[in-house]
Amino acid sequence: MTIHSRFGDSTLAFLRDGYAFILRRSERAQADVFQTRLLMLPVTCLHGEQAAQLFYDQERFERRGAAPARAQKTLLGEGGVQGLDDEAHRVRKQMFMSLMTPERLRDLTNLTTTQWHASVVKWETQTQVVLLDEVQDLLCRAVCRWAGVPLHGGEVALRTADFAAMIDSAGAVGVRHWRGRLGRARAERWAARLIAQVRAGTLTPDQASALHVIAHHQDVSGALLDERVAAVELLNVLRPTVAVALYVVFAALALHDFPEAARRLAEGGQTARKHFVQEVRRFYPFFPFAAAKVRQDFEWHGHKFTRGQRTLLDLYGTNHDRRFWGDPETFRPERFRHWNGSPYTLIPQGGGDHFQGHRCAGEWITIDLVQNALHFLTDELEYTVPVQNLRMSLRRFPARPASRLVLSQVRRRARAAG
């Protein structure tokens, strides 16, 4: 059944409901597809596991021209893998997946562990630390080292600030949007210079590094990527890794807000840690939706999809679909003991196949780095969460605690200090 908005435009409702916009309307109408207008433009919204399966059918949907222009100017960049289809996408996606071998993932985790230790030494000298800011900094240092990207002196703070601005500009207007545009422009110029230096032979990163692989990648035409596009793709490795700091903050917030789950985590070993991370990814808001355009006319559940129609898949709402998750507003990591592993039910970073589809290539990085962070937060550190504003509005994109999560009295555990 197709439902239509009773009003001419749903922009105000979208701003009011935020991440939950599609979920609430789908639940009210008991329909997984509805058509409305956002900013006066027609859009079809999809929700749920079956809708996700449909959305990632590459014969029916394409990504070219689907992402909002504002997001391309800030978060995503222009010309990147997110906007490609068919063979061009397959070839470009393979470039990213070649970086995600078990060995390379371990290297990144090890580099991140080194940065955690260095950060803790600094935190012990401070009265308070803002966890989001600190983890963005340490992840920037780690991923740049892993990617073969040199950072000199005070450059770390600038690059971290630019990545953070791009991330924080998603769905933003006003100052946050323009800060993201400035960060994007400056970061692309910097990344393009690195690509040029590698191609000229004046910078020689390890051949397994992201910088080397992207600089020498031959696209579907057999030619090297345009320098600007290569810069966008390099940032598509660095920026999303820094964005994992949001998940680290969510994990720390879960430890604070759900002490019983934290207790079971401490008793459950590595498997419990994996389940905890998956529940963090399911429970907390990250991306609200994914966008695509209809490739050819077809009908699904009584709704007629027409070529060129912009379509949004409800990522947050599908992760909170009570038909599959039962009690989606309860933080319950043990639910993953019996999860069937469907690529269309847990989709915080997209659904479908990593290699052939548009599921985030860095999803494994996210899982590894949040597990690593949990180890530090539960086994290596002692800290206090002082009184602060931990409210997290679903109207803000991206969502985060208002205080960015302040920790005080951070110390290494006695057994870890030696």
C-alpha cells in the first residue's frame, strides 16, 4: 500500500522528527513505502528489511545524482565512489576493498592502540577531557599513519578540525554547513597535493597504503583517477575513520547509561564485546537514510516507482524496526547471540554486499576500532562521568551528546599502569 502526505510538503515534519521521520510515518500507516515532498521535491521513502533488499537491487536503483548537492559540498565530495554505478562502481569499490584485508585492519588497530596509550598519558594530566574531540584527534593520527599520509607538527589539529567539520556538517544549515564546506575545500586541496607528490615520486608511501593505492588506481577506463577525484577518495578513507569517534562516544555513553549491560560485558569476554558493539551500532543514530534514484519503472507493494524518482531508505528506522528487533528501544546486546546476520536488518552503514554493492567499505574498520575503544574504556582506564548535558537530539544530524561526553579523573588502572 502506498501512502501520501496529507500536506503539500513534509519538510517541517522531517525537521521535527529527524532520524525517526520515516519510521514514525511507516508505523502509523503500517506501510513500508510512502511518497511525500521534502523541500518541495518529490521523494519516496522506504522502511524495513524487505525495502532494504529492494533498495540495494542495482537493476532497479542507481546512485548517480542521488546524493543532495549540499552533502557533496561538505560530507561526501564530488566524483567519489558513492555516486557511481555498474562497472565503474565495481572497479572503484574494489580499490577500497583491497585495503580491508585482515592484515591491514590489524595494522590500523595496532596504530590506534598506540595512539590510545599516548592519549591516556596526556589525559592523566588534565582535569577533564572531551571524549569526542580527543578520539577524533587520536583516530586522525592513526588513520593518516596507516594510510601513508604524512602529518607535520601542528598539522594534526588542522586536519582533525577539517574532518570533524565535514562530519558535523551532514544535514546542517548555517555556520555548521559553511564550516563543513571550508573544511572540505581545504582538505581536498591538501589531499590533491599528496596525490600529485606520489605520482611525481617525491612522496613514496608504502605500496599497501591507501595513499599509494589511490594515487595509482586505474579506473574503469584504464586511466589514473583525476587528481581531484583521487583526493576525494583519499578523504573517503580518512574522514569516515575519524567519524568512528561518534561510535566510540556512543559506546562510552552506553557503558554509562546501561550499567547492567556493562556488567555483562565485563563478564562475557570477546564475544560479548562484539555483541555490545553491534548493539551500539543498532541502537544509536548514525546515518539517518541512504539515497538513490529509480533506474527503471517498476511496481512494488502497490507503489509505482518511476525512472529518476529520488528514494530514501530508512537506515535508523530499519535498525529500530520492531517487527524484526522486537524491543528496539531497549539496549540489549545479547540479542545478537541469535541474529541471523542478514545484510538488510542491521544497516547503520548501509546494507547489501560489501564488494558488489554500496555498503560502507569501512564497516569492518568501525567494528574493530570500537571494540578496541571498549577495551580501553573497560579494562585499561578508570574515569568519572561528571554531571553534564548528555541529551542527544534526533533532530540533529549527526546526533551526538550535547556535551560531546566529558570525562574527568581519567587514570590508567593499576594493573594496566605497570
